[in-house]
Amino acid sequence: MRAGINPDNLSIVMVRPRYSENIGSASRAMCNMGIKHLIVVSPENYDIEKVRKLATHAASDVVERIEIFENLKDAISQFNYVVGTTARLGGERLTVSSPSEIAVKLIGISRKNKVAILFGPEDRGLLNDDIRLCHELVNIPASDFSSLNVSQAVLIVCYEIFLAGIEDKVKFAPRLASRFELDGMYDNVKDILVRINYINPENPDYWMNKLRHFFTRMELRAREVSIIRGICRQIDWYGTKCYRDGLASGKKEIKRDKK
């Protein structure tokens, strides 16, 4: 690949694919566009021979390097920027980019950050739980029948990334926080907000989704995530201290009353 694109930092992630043939076809599409890293999460009836047959010899390097994970969180924990593809719109999928728009953005980001692009299973696509792990969503415009074969979707997105690299429309992008770092921060924030009664403990994810969208727009760096987690720890420490000081003060009052 050309013009500053860093293919070593780009990975295609197929989430719960049902057919090994589609994994093979996606591998070939990636090879055509110079992307070599494929991650497969919880595949159904994985058959390496069927994968090789559709990938053909040309994409054998991609096939041999396939990484397989049991769950999505583990698969993307070390990535700094995660993009999900979706055919459905609305609900939690309000803000989406086109393949060409996301491609231009990812070229700059990929220079210093590990980027994962998620593609859901053939029958349902990515679930809302998968979407919540994404920084951004991309939708491939289509006619009345909007559902594409997953390997076709992989080819279109990889093609746009390839084109964007040729045209060199890159912008500077710093090293962003990894998915693992962000998930740790979100756990800290949710715990603190529940404990201070800012969000409803019965349905914390509803409010956390709003905060996730807010922080996603900010494109947090690792140092900024560390600062937010430090604030959460300080709030926790101060709240605990006030509680203990209150107990101690109450005990002193009780002793005075007894006297």
C-alpha cells in the first residue's frame, strides 16, 4: 500500500461469521487491497480447508496469519480505534460515516494507532453490545436491498482505504487510548456514578451509552484516560474519607450524650 498508509496497524475483524467460505473470500479481498491482518471471533463451524479454497493461493499469507478469539472484547483489547460496520440505522446507530469518509480518517489514525474494522455475522450483523465497543460506525449505502455479503462489504471498505491512501488525504492523529484502556475507564466511571447516585443502578448502561458517545467524539489519548481514572480514584477516596469521618463524628457525639 502507498502514500503513508500503515497496513501493519490495520486489521479486519469478522465477528461470529457463519460460513468459512466468506472468511476465505474476505481474505482474498483484503489481499487485493494490501491488508494482511484478519481476526476471526467465535466462528461457526470453522473449516480451514473451505477458507483456503475461497481465498485461493494468492491470499495464503492472510489465511496463515488468521487469529481466532472466543470473544470480541479480548480480540480488540489492544486496539486504539475500533470501527463497526452496520446496515441498520437508528437507535444506538445514529451517527455513521460512509466508507470513503471513514477511510480518509483512518489513514492518519493508522500511522500511530492500531485500527480494527468490525464486520458482523451474515444473518444479523453486529449486535448493540458489539456496537458499544466501537469508536465510530460506517454504513455502505445500497439500494432497496441493503444487506451485502460480508466479504463484499470487506472488499468495499478495504478498497476505499486503499484509494484514500493513494490520494494521501491524511491528517495528523495522535496515539489514542486502546480499547482495553477505555473499557477500564468506563468501568471506573460507571462504578463512581452509581455510587454517588448520579445514574440509576437499575439501568446504568442507558446513561453510560450517552457518556460513551461523548467520550468517543473526544478521541481520548491514553494519558487523558489515565487522568479520568485518577479523578475517579480521588472521588472514591474522598467519598470514603467523608463517610468514615462522619462515622467517627457520630461516635463522638454518642459518647458526649452518654456523659
